[in-house]
Amino acid sequence: MARYTGPKSKIARKFGEAIFGDDKSFEKRNYPPGQHGNNRRRGKKSEYAIQLMEKQKAKYTYGILERQFRNMFKRATASTGITGEVLLQLCESRLDNVVYRMGIAPSRSAARQLVSHRHITVNNEKVNIPSYQLKPGDVVAVREKSKSLEAIQNSLANASHVYEWITWNAEKMEGTFVSVPQRIQIPENINEQFIVELYSK
């Protein structure tokens, strides 16, 4: 299973925001990485550089590598609706992302691990593909044998986010993917138009 496993604080500093969640190292040094630290003169970025940064930010945020991300863009282009919005909706509809949004895991990488280790079910069927695309009405649950896992219990205890497009039943430890989120409901700070412009060149 291909995924990014390098230093996360360095990537967060590159984009100027904690895209992987709370990060004490980023809070201490929230300027781009490099030999000369914050004193380095940084020239004005070109249009291409800005577009590329936005694409990379989206890829790192959702934990998707280039080939998969490009394929998602092709799907978004072929579907009806605004391409950039559809692209983010496809990212948000991934099983690993929804597991993270429901609070079952504290991060998307942790959610990906839970899915690939068969701790999660979709409509009572075990699914171990993190990129599985959910449809409205799909029920995502913690597998019966995995409900007592300390990592899941801790994550649910600390979960505080509520999303209009997801419902969660704490007793049953299951949630419903009610609908595909609208762009205004997606909290990620990503300018999807730059990604569309980059791929359209």
C-alpha cells in the first residue's frame, strides 16, 4: 500500500499550516524549512509554483499519491458539476477520510491503518480498501471484535467535530454517510481551482 511516510512537520512547514493535525514542532517553527531558517529571502512564487503547491497540499492532506490523484481528477472532469468541487467531494467520500471524520481515528493515516487491518465494515461487509468510495446511505461501523480496541476508544472519546453530512451512533459505534458534502461543508483550506488550472495545462 503506497503512502507518504516521511517527516510530517517538514511538510506542514512547507505549506504554512498544520495539514496533518496538531503538531507541536510546527507551532514552534511555522516557517518554511531550509538551511537559513526564517532569514532566507524568498522570491515571489510563479503561477505554476502556486498551483503545484495547492495540488501537493491536497495530496498530502488526504494521503493520496500522484497516479491515484490524477485518476480522481479524470473522474471529476468526466462527471457533471464543477470539476474542482467534485474532486474534493471524491476525496471526502473515501472510506479512510470518513472514518477519520467520524472520529474513529485521530488522523487520516491512522484511519487508513484501521481500514487496511479490517477493523471497519461498510454495510456489514468487511472492507480493507482505504480508497473505497462511499455512496450516500452507506453505513460505516467498527467491527464487533474491534470495538474494545484502546486506540479506537481513545479517539472516539476525544472526537469533537460534527459534520452535517455524517451521522454517528455512539452506542452502536456506527455512522451513516448521509450525503456527499457540498464545498461549503468541507473545512479543508484548499483552493481547488488552482489544481484544475494545473492539470488543464
